Amino acid sequence: LGVTLNESTRQKDVNSVFHDGLILIPGFRPFAFVFSSLGPHSTSCARSFTWELCRTCGGTLSGSGQIRSPYHPNPYPHSKTCEWVITQSPGQVVTFSFESFDIEGSSTCSFDYVELRDGTSVSSPLIGKYCGTQMPPAAQSTQRSMYVRFVTDSSVSNHGFTAQYAAIMEQTFTNPTGQLTSPNYPNNYPVYRECIYRIIVSVNRQIMLNFTDFALEPTYPSCLYDYVEIRDGGYETSPLTSRYCGTTTPPIIMSHSNRLWIKFRSDMTSTYRGFMAHWDGTLTGTVGPSELGSGDLCCGGTLTTSSGSFTSPNYPLPYHPNSECYWILQASGGSQEELRFEVFHLESSTNCNYDFLEVSGSNSPLLAKLCGNQIPAPIRSSRENLYVKLRTDASIGAGGFVAVYSQASYENIRKQNQMSSSVSVCQGVVIRGLNRGVLESPNYPGLYPHSKHCNWTIEATVGNTVNYTFTAFSMEPYCNYDYVKVNGGPERLWLAQLCHPRPPDQPLQVSSTGNFMTIRFKTDEYVQGKGFNASCGGVFTAPAGELHSPNFPSPYPPNVDCSWVLNVDRGHRVLLTFNEFEIENHNACNYDYLVYDGPDANAPLLGKLCGLNMPAAITATQSTMYIRFRSDSSFNHKGFSTAAMSLELHSRSFDI
């Protein structure tokens, strides 16, 4: 049988992946064939095709397999949107990992990008949005479905991506005692299976895990193929206790807190009987198998009284290695939690990577990450619970901490804040994993304190950069005395040293060259200023983009002053539309949201907005628009989300 293809068709055929189809050749009866180079779950092409390069992408998937951008490894097409929904069986979640990645890059991934969402649609919670050439991190859904979307624009086209997806069985046990087994036990477990077991018992309890039967494929000493992995805490990032394989029964495992995380994995080859394990989560006052009955207090707990204190485990002796402890400080309605430290001594490291204390709120992903031996400044919640996590590694221990907590009404604390000279946490703070946030000098907008040294490190996900805009800047104008230094890049390059005051309509934007930025703030014992606010605003030149209030969709902070200058190409004008809008209402709307037809506040005013009603679209008469957003010290709302785009100068504007 011979089939003649022209050069164009041959090239298209080589770059395509075919599934079930039908070939029609003049003079021959039709015949069916099955051909696949990537397996039954590959989704590069539709299941039926012609000899022209298949142009479809996306689909509904399950199980495990591979997806790739259209035409991969050749450049992907322009103006393409591909959507995949991966849905696993009940009790399973989706894991997703990229094998190759080459997408047109931009600072906001607004041109070509891949986005992952935790659910079945574009409105599901965002896991990550990726572009550029750096490999994104592996991702995992929290439910049985994951939504994958690949979008390209009309210009640059790169080679695209390939990715693997698979199912993981997840089970969470909350009973005080019980047992868990490998799949199919006591029969052999299946190949290529991954299972996650979480055991969570009551606070102030520890978990004893006892394997009564254990038979896995032996691959000593590293247990690379089939294994059980145990972590002392509730997450995959919790301290590793050990990894076990073979037929030797593991020792009794004792957690330091009320949580254990267990993973079972099998590869594609040999299978064995598997395992059975029993847990007992009723124990208190124990810290490890060699110390049963020692009387040491276990770590963590839920604290419901209006005031009290707690300490690191084993205090005043050094805390235990490989521990993960959780405290919940429950605030009563209308009250605010305040956390202070009387003693603080944890292992020091540059980014608090070894031993650290994290403090977060119900609606605030991370308020502080602390280490070292300097006592942190007080930490306050915003009418929500406080969550405190202590994590220690296997090496150096230290004396630990003594923490004191108290509750006060939100109104009383707000008044105290206006009169108090206490400052925010600013020494050795690491901010990781947030898409946006606010950074202020201590006591802002009041005068910053004398002789202060602050150090913040902000880390973005790999492949992204950190962008900060100093929208308010008032300091002693001599950099030898008071200054802000900004560092960001693979060689710890100093990007800027700042001290000269700047007006609000001249924001200063600083961008890192890598995925982290360090900001250092130093003051001497003499002249004071209001300091700085680095949060929102900036000067942006692009045909389209999005603007958000600080912390959106969470409530914006008090006393912010943000300014944006939007520039589009000459011969065009700026169109501003609103996706969400919720700002404190005033009779005259004099202070909250102002839009100007030009580059600064001296330009004609296009609109002043506030309240809860969605504004109509606003169109400038030229290629520049200036926006200013201010909040006072009273009530805070959700804020706003807007979209800006470029219109040709003589095109008609329209209402959204």
C-alpha cells in the first residue's frame, strides 16, 4: 500500500497525533485504523481527523495521561483558547505536572498563558497562571476536578508545553482511633497508584501509628519505587519522619502534634501484599517513641479564653526537632486578637527556612513569618481568628518562645492604633505566595520611629517577578541617615536606594529581575518622616490590563493612597470598565476613587466614585488616564477590580 503525500501534508502528518479514523483512497475500499503515539488519553487532536493538521484542543479527561499545546513541539497557533477539565473518581484528586514549558512571557502573563483552577470552570479558585520558559511547580487540586486553560494572543508564538496528569486517592480520618490499609489489602496492591492519608485528631493530642503488617517492593536504601512516606504534620511540606519499603515492619511512629500525613506510592512493576496500620490519637504528654511517658506537653491547641499565654513545647528547655505545632486563637464576635512575645529565640536563617513561626488570619494568608532572637512587634488580627504554626527542622534547636494573647473590641484597638507609637512587624519577615499586598514603614502614616532597622523579603512563584510601587514616600532627604534599599535578582543586585520625598502623583515602581525582592528600611536617631507605603499604583504602558485595590478581593487596608497612570499608544485613548466595585460611601465621594483625563491630578476630572453601585465605563479623550484611590481609617470594604483597554481615538465608546 502506498500513499503519496505532498511536503506540506507530510510535515503536518509528522506533527500530528492521530486516533481512531478512516482513510479513503481512490480505487480502494475504505479501511479503518488505530494509531496513537501518546496513549489513549493524549489530547493533542480530536478522535476523528483529516489529513490536514488537526486544530482542536481541550476536552474532558480522567485517569492519567498527557496533554500538550496544539502542534507541539512546533509553535502553537495564534488566537487560540484550549480548555481541559480533568475529573477523577470520588475520593480522588488531580495532580498536574509540566514536562516542558515554553510560552510567550510577560510580567503579568497577559498575552499567552496556561492557568490551572481548582474545579471545573474558569470561575473556580485559581491555582496558578504561568508563562515564560521556567518550569511551573507541580500542582494538586483539593477536589476531584481540575480546570486547565491555554490562551494565546495574535502575535508571538513559542513551542508550547507538555504536561502529565494523574489521580491520587485522598482520605482524611478524624476518629480518635482506627486503621488504614493499602489498596486491595490483604491482596496485592495495584501498580501505579498513589494514595494520601491524613489523620487529624483533637487538639492537645498526639498520634501513635503502629504497623501490624508490612510488605512492599524492597528497594534499599532509598525506597525509590514502592514506599510509604510519613510526615509529622498535616501537609506534604510537613517535616519528614521517614520513608519505608521492603518487608521489615517500621517502628512505632509518634507525632508531635495532632496530625500525621502519610503517602503510599507504587510504580509500574512489582506489587506486594501492602500494609495495615493502626492509629491511636488519644495520647497526651508524649513526644517520641523513646520518650513515652516523659511528661512533656505536646504542641498546639485551640485557645478560647479572652487572654492567656502559650509556649513552644518543652520550654524553657530547647524545643524538639522535626516538630510541627498549630495553635488557634479564637476571637469572639466583634473582637480582635493581639499576639505579643515575651521571649523569642528560634534558629536564625536568612529567609526563615529552617525553624520558624508563621502567623496568619482567617482571611489573611500570612501576617508574619518569624525566626531569630529579636522579639517581634505585636501582631493583630482583623476581627478574625489567629493561626500560629511552629515548624522546626532536624538540626539546630533553640530556647523557643513565650507568647501572650488578648482580645479587645475592634473599636478600642482602632482608637489605640491612632494614638499609639507601637510599630508593625518588620524584622526578618518573609512574605511568600501572595499575589499582592501592602508594605508600610512602622507607624505609617504617623512618623516612623528613631533607630529602626527593618527587613522584608517577598517571594513570588518561580517564573514571576516582584513589582512594588512606592505611592507615598516622605523621609529625611539624606540617604546617609534614613533610607530604603531595594534588592532583587539572582546576584542580590541592589535595585535602588531611596530617601528623597516624592509627591503622590509621581509613584516610583521597582521590579525585581528574579522571583524575590528584599526591602531594607533604616532610620537614625534624629529627623523623622511619615515613611512610605508600597502597595498599589504605578505607571503602566500596555494596550490592556487589570487594576485591583490592595488585598483584593479581601478588604482594602486603612489609610492607603494609591495612584495609577495608564498609558496606551498615541492615536488611542483609555477605556476603563469595572468588574467589581465596593467602596465606603460618602455623600460627595470626594476622597475614595478619582479618575482624571490626563497624566496627573491637574488634568480634568472624569469621575469621582464610591459606594456599592457598579459604575459605568469611563473613557478618556487621550492616551493617558490618571487614577487615585484613597481610604481613611474607618470602615474598609472589598474594593474594586477594573479592566483598562486601548480604543482608537475616533472609535465610539460604549457602556458595559
